[in-house]
Amino acid sequence: MAAHARGLGAEVRFCTIVGEDEFAKFALDRLEQQGVHCDHFTDGTRPTTRKQRFRALNKTLLRVNHLRHHAASPDIQHKMLAAVEAALPKCDLVLFSCFNYGCLPQELVDGVTAKARAAGVMLAADSQASSQLGDVSRFQGMTLITPTEREARLALNDFETGLAAVGERLISKARAENLAITLGAEGVLVNTLHDGTLHTDRLPAFNLSPKDVAGAGDSFFMSSAMALRVGADIWQSSYLGALAAALQVSRVGNSALTVAELVTEIDESGFSHD
């Protein structure tokens, strides 16, 4: 996520937890190579979260995750909050990218949200629940949240209601301004609350022959949130996010997007840009 933001032109401060192992060094070295400033906090009670994927013939056959789920200690939470607070005066956008592995306990989320809101900084959140459980609605008052359909339904404990009604209920529960429910090959369902009225529309997927879906949600979230911050409306932002996701799934592996790639994709789609 941080690398995508840097590739798209942002100055990035990434705040995270790592373990005392070789994988922490690997991740931090790679972030440094990509120009990402990292405020990392070492937690000796957990390994650096690592996800292994075993692939053959362009298909993922097996997934092995090395991680712990317990919440970060109060001391680490305090240090993380202090690091975020110190960065806020020069910050335009705060993004929560949560995998629900203990890095962002609710107290820390609420603390960061309160300080960012007091500083007038835009907030957006993505809470993943692929192999774990999560509740994206715990990120209250965001400008944008981007769950998958499963993540949206988990937040409401509703697996029967139509998706349009799920979107309406979730945007209300999370008190979000904009909600984009990503639907994989079926595109994205966009919900926005404007002047008390909910507007809903859908974008199709722009790449119907993906090579690897890893990072599709990351690139959509990052691109859409950054577009909103620089003044695009939710429809323009979602369009850019969908283009970014289409680019991401056209290659194997979750590697950082660049502005040049996105501009080329816009040109090829027939839309003008400034």
C-alpha cells in the first residue's frame, strides 16, 4: 500500500509493527529502496507478518501465513500514536490499511482518527477479512471505505440482503461519506452520501483476464483515496481506482504502480487528462 502511494507521487510515512527477524530487515530495506519513510516498532512477541504463496502455471495453489493476531501492547500503541501525531502537520491524508492482525486496536484507531480530524486531515480506511475476521465499520467517519462484498456483509452480519441495501446500511453504520464495495470480476459498487441523499452506481471491471488478483484492492483503495484528496469527486476517483486495479491484476505479484502507467492507461481508454 505504501509503495503504491509512493509510486503515484506521494511522500509517504508508513507506520507499522515488525518482529525481531530477517523478514523485518527485508521489508524495511525494500521500503527504503522505494522511497518510503517507515516508522516501525519492534514487537518481540510476534514474527513479522509474512504471507507465502505457492504458484504453478499462473495459479496460486497454496497459501501459508506466518503471523500473530494479538493486539499490540499499550506501549507500542502509544509510540505509534505519537509518531502519527508528529507527522500530521505535514500530512494531507491518513489511510488505515488494516489486516486485523493486532497492529490497529480500536483504542489506537480512535486516537489517530481524533487527532487527524482535529488537524483537518482527510481519513480513509480499508479493513481486510480474507482469511480472518474484521469489521470495516469500526473505522468511523471516514471519507472513504473500500470493503469487498464479504467484508461489507461481515460488518453487518448480513449475508442475505441485496447488495444495494447492504451498501446503504453500511455507509450509515460507519458514518462514511463514500463507500466502494469491490466485487472482483463484477467491478465495484459505489455509494455516496451527498446532502442527505444516497447515490449509488456501479463500475464494471476493466480487466476481464487478470494474471494475478494480488493487490487489486490495495491499488483501488490507494488511487481512489488520493484522487479524492486532490479534489476529484467519488465517481472520478472510483474510475481511477478501477483503472489502477486493472493495471495491477495485469501482472504477477503486488508491485507498486507508477503515475506513468496510470496516465498511459487513461490515454488508451480515450479520456483526456490535465
